[in-house]
Amino acid sequence: MGATAVIMGAFGAHILADKLEPKSLAAFKTGVLYHFIHTLSIFCTALLYRIYRIKGLFYVAMFFLGGIFLFSGSLYLLALKDIIGITSTKLLGPLTPIGGLALVGSWAAIFFTVIKIKTVE
């Protein structure tokens, strides 16, 4: 996921900068930013799982992953719609907030999982 985020960021900065309207480029950059942030979140979730073996952390990571695909993926497609020939955004439009809700839910789930971890003093 991290490599894909780097590729998408480079693609946006070097190839799309002159081809997209400012609003579309801003949406693409937002997708890249959230892609990066939540890739790091998946990495941290995996580290927590490795340390504590809490089964629910696997599902948290899957929700982060789904959120990236829905949120960032829909922003990428919406930004590129004119270039790749998407004529209707009826399906894409709702995917962005659904992806956002998946990301919010992931953050809430990781919070409630972490506060339950018993630490040894």
C-alpha cells in the first residue's frame, strides 16, 4: 500500500499536474494524503497485532484497507474521470463518504482496542 501511495503521489505531481483542473488535482492530492496516512495506520495496527495478538486488530486493518480503497480510490477516479472517460459518477460519489466512514470507524476501533490493553508496571 505504501508503494502504491508513492506511485500515485508521483503520478499526480509529475503527470497530472498539467492535465487536471485545480479542483480535480486537489481531490487527487487529498486521496494520496489519506492513502499515505492510513497505510501507516495499517502498519501500526500490524505492529500492535504482532505484539499483543488481539484478533480484532486484523479486522481493524481490513477496515483501514477498505477505507483506503473506497475513499482514496473514489477520489482518484473522480479526479481522473475526464481523462479515463467516466461519464456518470452516480456510483463513485457515495463511495467517498462510505470510505471515510470506514476510516473513522477504524480509528474508533483501534482506540477502543488499545485502551483495553493491560500494561505491566
